[in-house]
Amino acid sequence: MKVLLIGDGAREHSLAYSLGKSPKGYKVFALSTYINPGINEVVKNTNGEYFIGDTSSVDRVKEVIKRVSPDIGVIGPEDPLFHGIANVFKEEGIPVFGPLKETAKIEESKAWARQLMWKYSIPGRLKYRTFYT
């Protein structure tokens, strides 16, 4: 099974490491803004391929998806989620670990999350104010 991992930090290294150690025999491909040595090692050990580019670029992710034809996508960092990268996988019919752009908003905007909590009386809501500079 081919896995396309998006991201280049410690979180993504941990995900790559776990995928590489799995007895299921995943073939790990990665798209990062730079080469992370730990992820690179997993990619090499699983006979995958490492791609460099903007992890939040819809066009770049589409290019890599066309080249790899992954069975599943894994998105680590928040920024690609905020730019709709999970949506790209979904549009291509590829299962993905990561929320769609519309649902990632709860993480992107704390003010929006607070408004949602107040609107639906979700426990844990705090009194707050929103300021713009």
C-alpha cells in the first residue's frame, strides 16, 4: 500500500517511522518543504520517493498525487489542512487522514471555535472578545 505523507516536522517523522515499521509493508512517499533526515530514511527503506515543494500548494500536491497514485494520504501539519489539501485527496477519491478545509476551521480560528461553542452551548466555553489590529 502506497502512503503519501505531507509535512516535514517531528510529528510527520513519527508518523513515517510508524508506517515504516508496520508489518503491513507500507511504501512511504513524502512531500515536504525540505528533506527531513528521519523521514528520508523511512522513504528510502520502504522504496518510496521524496518530493520537495510547498505542502500547502493545491497544484503541487495534485502533481505528486498523479505521480505516486497513493492508496492513502496522511497530512501532519495544520497549514496544509487550512489550504484544503485534504480536499484534494478527497476529490481524487483517495482516503486521507486529516479534516477537510471547512472542518479544519475549528483549529485555524479560535474566535470561530468560541462562537461555535456559544452558539450550541458546548461546555467549556469562556467569555471572550475578538480584537482586530
